[in-house]
Amino acid sequence: MSFNPRIFVKEIKPIDIEGGYLIDGFPSIGVTQAIATESMIHTSQFEMVGIIDSNSFPPVTIIKNGVPNYPTRIFVNNDLKTAIFSSYLTLHYSLHKTIARIMLSWAKKHKCSFVLSSAPVNTPTVNDQVIAAVSNNAAKEIVEKAKIQVLQYGTIPGIPGALLNQGMINNQNVVVLLYNSDETKPNFKASTQLCLTMSKLVPGVSCDIPMLQKEAELAEEYIKEAEKQASRMVDTMYG
């Protein structure tokens, strides 16, 4: 299924998440989001149902348990009506708007109720709580029902910012959770806080904290290695 000449989605298993949720796991602004979603995949029994690929992506594979894996994949738990776009790659900023469009188109195709993303903020929030930015009034109601404070003023870059802009234009429900982290290094506290807040918005998704720490360490390792290998090719690919 092609959304864009440069990026495509290939589904390999049946997907039934009508009325459910799509979670953005791309590390476009630090790795906390990717670590939290990677941990969620393992603790809530998601299975891989597709891949996202492009000639614009660095040619990298991730070997896990002796098996090659695409670094950018789609995981689904049909029982929880939840999908995660997971990536070990930090994509070039020129692809962020396209990835956001793909997510929203895919969410619309599968009749998701809203798209959930996240981003770090560099200044402490009240009691380090997670707050949220929303694309429309319907998304605002979802956040307020979960008793999460709504951001009134701020700037959000990367894929989360593009999701909010395009969600607003297309009247699609987008929620971006904002957590306190400078992202200079992986932050287990922020990953835990983010995962727990996501579980308030996505019914049935659980966070096993001891397992989260173990998975966070593994995810951090994979992400760092993928970035290391990909960075060797970025200058050549993007000029």
C-alpha cells in the first residue's frame, strides 16, 4: 500500500483496530518515546503486522534472536485495538511531515479514534507531570477525561508537531504527551512516566515497571547501534 512515492507501508497480517488507537514510536526528538513504546510492545503482547520502508531510509537491519528485522515496523494488539509505529531509526527532518501524513492516513484507513504521540520539554512541568497538546476539541475531551492538563502555549517540533498540524487541518484526533526531559541521555524515569500516562489514554495497555527497565536498556542499545550505523550513511544520502 503506497502513501507516498518515497515511503511505503506493507501489511503482512490482518489488522482489526476499528475504534482503537495508533501510537507514534518514532524517535524524532530523543529516544524516550521509542523506549516507552518498545517496552509497551513486549509487556502487552503486540505482534508485528507490517513494515515501513523507503529508499530514503538508511539501509540497516536489526538482528534479534538471530533473525533480521526491519528497523521501522508496525505492531498491533487486535484485542486492545491498538497499533504502534515503532522505529529504531531517527529519520532526517525532511521526512517528518511525510511520516506524519502516513500515520494519519493509516489511522483513518483503520478507523482509529485517535493518534497518540509524545515529545520532551526542556523546562520542568508542575511536579514533573505529563501534560498534553491536542489537535481539536474532540482530542481535548479525551485528554480532560483522563485528567491530564492541556497545554495552552508552546512549540512542538518533529513528527509530533507535524501530527498536530495535519490533525488540526484534517480534523483528526491527535494527542501529544509532553514530558520533562532534556533528552541528552536516555531517561528511565521519563520513559516510565510516559508509559504510565499512555496507559491512562489507551485502555488495557499495561506497564510492567521492572520489565520496562530491562526492555528500556535493550531498546536503548538497539537504538544507539542503529543510529551509529545509519549516521555513517546520512551525509551521503541527504547531501
